[in-house]
Amino acid sequence: MKLKKRILESEALTSVLASVLCIAAGLLIGFIVLLIISPSDAPDGILTILKNFFAFPSEAAQKKYLGNTLVKSAPLLMCSLSVLFCYKTGLFNIGVAGQYTLGAGAALFAALQWGLPWYLCLLIAAAAGSLFGALVGVLKAYRNVNEVISGIMLNWISLYSVNMLLGKVKETTSPYTESVADINSSALMPRLGSGELFYRNRYVTIAIPLAVLAAVVIWVILGKTVLGFELRATGLNRNAARYSGMKEKKNMIVSLAIGGLLAGLAAGFMFLSGYEQWSVTRTSLPPMGFNGIAAAFLGGLHPIGAVFSSYFIQHITSGGSYLSKTVYPAQMADLISSIIIYLCGFVLFFKMHLSAVRARKQKNGPDANAVSDDTAGKEGDDE
């Protein structure tokens, strides 16, 4: 009975319930939008989004598109880890999109221009993202520039810098960079395995288990190491951290540098798989970085929760792209996904509300009545 009570009162259960509420609300609103456009096709439409690759009749197609979902989930997980790591240390890394962009530029340039192998390209991508993250940290630590403001500004600097850099390695007949597989196959990350799923989809690489391993490492760093304790303590109160002998400026820079490193690795996981090519004419930041914010909050700001939330967000995003184009406009998939991702930002709101409800129940529960009876008994004895 006591174990059941502890489970019901745990923060983990509150986080899960808050995430489920956000998902349910997002799907409900998405279903209403589908009903407005075509009531008869709405049930099939929402099922297509939820089923994703299961919507395909053949097993081969299901495995192929499952692989595509996994390929995109790995960088999304890394971006969510970047956001939650900085958030746990008291910083909001909204510059993750720019750090991801810079990592993509560094990885592709190293692969296509310098002909380096995949592991060196990955390290260069991580270093590039870490450099931009550290720059935000320096501005925060030494000039008290809000990391949100500097992060947003550097996002756009990174985008147009990468466009100019990768203009040197783009195809002559298109705005896209050259194919890594055609120019430098050694820059492609190794496949995950030789099974049927992995054989049919060459984009499924070791990036997937590496991303999960990164989540475990971040969980250990934050909760089990002195470094994690100092970073979190600095985020909670930098003045108290300084008073206790911690180097608060260094800790802020290290936090954002690690966040940038994770975002740079995310870009390396994506573009060194060969799945995507960069367009040097793009004028918008990759959505992967911003989706990472939603994945971090949907996962309850926990590294292990981020594994599941990142896959879920990518699952519904990919599923939305399979909606019938003859019934729904092409933008419908992005709209439905955006609604759900937007509501993921309210996880903390739902979590606070559920915690407040739980606190009221505890206050008005049987234990409270027992305390009242004991108090009344003591007052009677005094009389």
C-alpha cells in the first residue's frame, strides 16, 4: 500500500501524465482540424498520423520508413539533450538551431572539401557547435548578455555563414551540396547492422545507438558527478555558487559549450548518414533545433524521457507527411505536427497543475483527518 502511494505521489508519474495530456490535447485539436476540412476522411487521417510506417501495406515499405523515422530521431534526440542539459543548469539554449546549423556546415565541408573520414567529420561538427555555444556562454558570463538574445542573433549568423561556406561544395545544377556518398563514401557513418531492416535502408547508422548512449551519459553527468552538481548549483544561484568557491563564469561557459557540442553532433548524425543534403539558398533555420525544445519538455526534462519523446515527435511528424494529398493540402502535415509540438511546450504547466492537485489531495486526505483528530484529542485532554 505504501509502495503504491509512493508511486502515485512520485514526480515521474506527474511528468508522464503531463506529457500524455499534452499529446492527447494536440491530437484532439489536430483531429478537429481534419474534421473541418473533410469530416469523412478525418478518422483515417488521424490514424495515418499515428500509424506512420504501419500505414504502408507491404512489410518492405514498413521497414524502409521505420528506418527513415529512426534516422531523424537520432539528431532530434541530440538536440533535445542539448536543450535540457542547459536548462538543468539554469540556461535556455535557444541557440541550438544555430549550433546545429554550424555543425552541419562543418561536417559537410570537412567531408566534401577536405575528404576526411566520418569520425573526424563528426568531431569537427561537435567542435563547431561547441564553439558557438561557448561564445554565448562568454557573452553571458562576462557581459551579462541574456543567452536567449545572443542565441537568436547567432542563429542567423550561423545560417548565412554556412550557406556561404557550403556554396563551395554545392552541385553545379542545383542549390544542394554534393552527395557525400558520391564524393567521399568514407565520410558516411557505418551502418547499424546487416539485418533486413538495416540492409534495406542504408541511412540507418550507428548514430542511433550513439544518441541513446549520449542520453545515458548526460543523465550520469547531471545526476552522478561533481561537474553536474556544480553546473546545476551555478544555474540555481550563481552568487551562492561563487560564495562556496565554484567558478560560476567558467561553469556557465562549460554548460553552453556542452549544449553546443550535442547540437553539433546532432547535425553530424544527420548529414553524415547521407540522408539529407544542405541547400545553400535556404532562408530558414532547420526545424530540428526548435523541435528539440519541444522534445526536451515533452520528455519531462529528463535524458531518458527525451529518448521516448524524441521518437514520438519524429513519429507523428513523419506520419503526418503520409496524409492523402488529394484530400488535404500539402501543408496539413506540418500544421498537425506543429500543433502537437506547440502543446508540448505546456508540459511544465500541466505538471505544475497536477502537482498542485496532488498537494491539495494530500492536505485533505485521510492523514490530514487523522492529524485533526489527534489534535482535537489533545485539546480535550488539556481541558
